[in-house]
Amino acid sequence: MHILITGGAGFIGSHVVRHFLNSYPSYTITNLDKLTYAGNLANLREVERLPNYRFIKGDITDGDFLMRLFEEQRFDGVIHLAAESHVDRSITNPTAFVVTNVLGTVNLLNAAKASWGANLEGKRFYHISTDEVYGSLGSEGMFTEETPYDPHSPYSASKASSDHFVRAWHDTFGLPVVISNCSNNYGSFQFPEKLIPLFINNIIQKKPLPVYGKGENIRDWLWVVDHAQAIDVIYHQGKTGETYNIGGHNEWSNIALIQLLCRIMDTKLGRAAGESEKLVTYVTDRAGHDLRYAIDSSKLQRELGWVPSITFEKGLELTVEWYLTESEWLSNVTSGSYQCYYEEMYRGR
Ligand code: NAD
Ligand code: TYD
């Protein structure tokens, strides 16, 4: 079995690469990643010397390159995670999201179709998507696989578009695809542009914690290790042409999550109770900020038997411990261009 994982040097991708190499030593895993600001080979130190792992630096927006790669390598499966993934960046530079997330996905579909031809036995194209394609909920209800798509941000619109293209290659060309839509992930190796690692870093530095709006928006959080396990189950047992929602029934308002994070950080850093929470600063809201995400993952639980392995409180504690231990990783990714990003994104907010 030879699987191509795209975006394997990013946050979730690096967990998926590690999970597949550890769980399936007989598989060959090729990681294709452009190494944008979000891609970091240091995320894969633990596995980089394994004989069945290879890394290729390459860009999914280059269709000719992908055609050659698929011709040479003869992959049995693709797990596609490469993407521009941060909503705030999609507001400042939407076009990059269209190019990578939509065109890049179509290029991969074309390359898989050309390489596999009519020989589809054992082949699988697995597209990793997000719950954000379903839009925003009010105080009631959850996203199911039947919820109509209603994306609001350029990020979620680009992911929704890519999902439609993946389904079109299944319906029109018979490509054996499967799609999953997961809720917000957290855990080790997440780039500190997203809420949890950004706030952990700011608490360590005693910098203000920029809470958008009133902090009342709700997200449904899943430990990244549990997402990687769900991807394994869906890759091997999911039905072709189907969609699976992934999530842990774990909704938190941003402010409640931040208060919990502050309490954990005070304990771990030996600071007085309440010290980190004093850093909370309410700032101008994100444009088009989705109010609430909540995912119903009962289809995945019922049909494929997947369940999350730990509570949010435990997962968050493990995550904080990881960032405190891996201070070198954190200082490497927050030096240089990160400072410019932070200054531009949060200046005058
Ligand atoms: P990330 O930003 O940490 O990683 C993305 C990776 O893709 C990086 O390694 C980057 O270098 C690579 N990449 C970007 N453009 C590329 C290109 N043109 N060619 C090749 N590689 C390229 O993202 P993540 O948070 O790990 O998300 C991975 C996937 O999971 C994305 O498709 C995202 O939409 C989806 N997802 C993320 C979450 C979440 O909470 N982070 C939740 C659900 C779904
Ligand atoms: P984020 O981690 O960017 O994920 P997403 O927007 O894809 O859900 O943000 C999670 C929530 O935290 C979201 O409601 C926006 C909010 N947020 C802040 O309040 N401040 C911040 O600095 C960031 C990055 C996010």
C-alpha cells in the first residue's frame, strides 16, 4: 500500500503521517508539502528516518508536476490535507485560498484519475474538509451530513467548493472518493495563529489575549490525535462516495475555553490564580464571524465505531504541557515572519 498524504508537514497532516507510519509499518507513506509558513519538517522529526517514509517538497497548484508524480509513484491512495487553513488570512488574502484549496484539489483529482484510469480496485481519494462549510448555527441544532452547505468566510467557501469538486469527480468519473468534515482541532504542533496555541504563547509571554467580539462564539473542539484516528478508520472502512462528520460533542464558548486555558496555564507556570485571565483583552470582531459550530458525528460512531479517546480538559492539559516542554519549537515558529504577521493582523484591532 502506497499512500500520498498532502500537507503532511502541517498541524493535522503531521499527526496523520505519524499515525499511519506507526500503525501500518508495511505501508509506504509519501508526504507532499509545499512548506508554506504553516509547513514545518520539525513536526516530523520522530518519523523522518523511517525507511517507509518519504518527503517531497512540491506544490499542488502545479498540475503538470502532479501528473508526473502520480505517473512515477503509482499511489494506491491519497489523503488530501494540503490547504490554506486560517480564516483570518482568508479575509486578508482570499485569492490564495481559491488557488490552493480549489485549484490544488482539482489538480489532485485530475492526477489521480489519470494515474488510476479504469483500474480502481483498492484505490481511494480521501478529502479532508471542515465543518465550516455548513455555515453558522444559532443556539439550537447540530451539523449533520445532510445540512446544506452555507459557507461565509473565503476559507470555508474555498473548502466547500473543493468538496463539491471531489463529489463531482465521483459522480461524473467514478473516482472512489470519501470526504470527512471535522470540527476545530487542537493539540501539539498547531501553528500559533489559531486560538489555542496563539493564546498559550501570549500567556507565556504575558502579552494581551485578543478575544474577538464578546467571546461568545462557540466552537466544537476535537483533539488532533482523535482526528487522525478517525481518518484512519474512514480511510480503511468508510464507504466510497460517502461523507462523514467528525467531532467530539464538545462545545465551548471562546471565553469559557479561554478561562479554562488560563487556569491550566496559571497552575503549570506556578502563577497566582487569576493572573493569566487579567491578560484578556476584547478586540474588534472578525468580519463575518460564524456564531456557532456543533457537529453531529453519530453516523461515524454508529457505522464505523469511532469515538474520541479523551476529555477536552485532559486534552487541553496535555496540549499546554507539550507547548511548555517544546519551547524551542514554539520560539522557532514565532520568530521572524510570525512577528510581522502578528503586527499586521492585530494592529489597531
Ligand atoms: P495547516 O495550515 O497547519 O497545514 C497545511 C499544510 O498544507 C502545510 O504544511 C502547508 O505547507 C501545506 N500546503 C499549503 N499549500 C500547499 C500547496 N499549494 N501545496 C502543497 N502543500 C501545501 O492546516 P491544518 O490545520 O493541519 O489543516 C489540514 C487540513 O484539515 C486542511 O485541509 C483543513 O481545511 C482541514 N481541517 C482543519 C481543521 C482545524 O481545526 N485545523 C479542522 C477541520 C479540517
Ligand atoms: P480559530 O482558531 O481561528 O479557528 P476557526 O476560526 O477556524 O474556528 O478561532 C477559533 C475561535 O476563536 C473563533 O471564534 C475566533 C476566535 N479567536 C479569537 O477570539 N482571537 C484570536 O486571536 C483568534 C485567532 C481566534
